[in-house]
Amino acid sequence: MRIALLAVGTRMPGWVDQAFETYRKRLPPQCGLQLTAVPAGHRRQRSDPAVAKAQECERLLKHARSADRLVALDERGSEWNTRELAARLQGWQQECSEIALLVGGPDGLDGDCLSRSDERWSLSRLTLPHALVRVLVAEQLYRAWTLLQGHPYHRE
């Protein structure tokens, strides 16, 4: 199975790229994680953020065409503990060849992205920096995979 992390924002600090790569490389090929960063929509002082969100959504969905399942990362989504995420990951591996995880820009995801998604996943009720979301998603997917493998990385 391939997991496509589709995220708004093309310029991240070096520590974000390094941390993301650390966890991405740890995942095996049968649970491959790939990041695709799309440009943020244009925002100006008096512009409507909805226009930028719509542009971002269009870009994200363009890259998600081949996905069997869309999962929107949204603060109003379902919070899963590690075991629940591991169970979801196992189900996705059995049902899908590609999952697309959608991460919005500074104003979140457009309603079209949310409505087209099969699931909504909340990492936290807190508002998180989008750069940090990339790292958290990669680490949590790695943690869930190790739990399914019986690896001692995850401890309760």
C-alpha cells in the first residue's frame, strides 16, 4: 500500500524535512509514505481566504486522483489513539492500494476537500502548525506499523 501525504505549503524548515524523512525511511515498502507539497493559494490583506482554500483543494485533489481512500486531517475529525490508528492502518492495507491524507493550508481545508473525504482524522483538538503535522503523521504511521509488527517501539 502507498500512503500519499498531500500537504499545502512548499517551503518548510530543514528540521521538518529531516524529521519527516527519518520516519518515512523507517516504513517498509509495503507501507510506503510519500509527501507531495502543493503551493498555498494566494492570500492578500483584503482577499477572501475561501478563494485560496478552493485553489489549495483543487491542487490537493488533483494529486489524489488515484487514491482508493481520502482522509482529511481536520481538527473536527475523529481522534484516534495509537491502537485505533494501527487498526485503521491494517484495514487500509487490506482494502486499498493507495491512501491520500490531505493537509490544508493556514485556513484549513476547503469544504469540497472535506466532503469528498471518506474519513476525517484529528491529530489533536489543538491547532497545530502545518509543518509539524507532516512530522506527527509520519511518526504516528510508523508507530502504528511497528505496533502491528509486534515491534517494541510503542510502549503502553
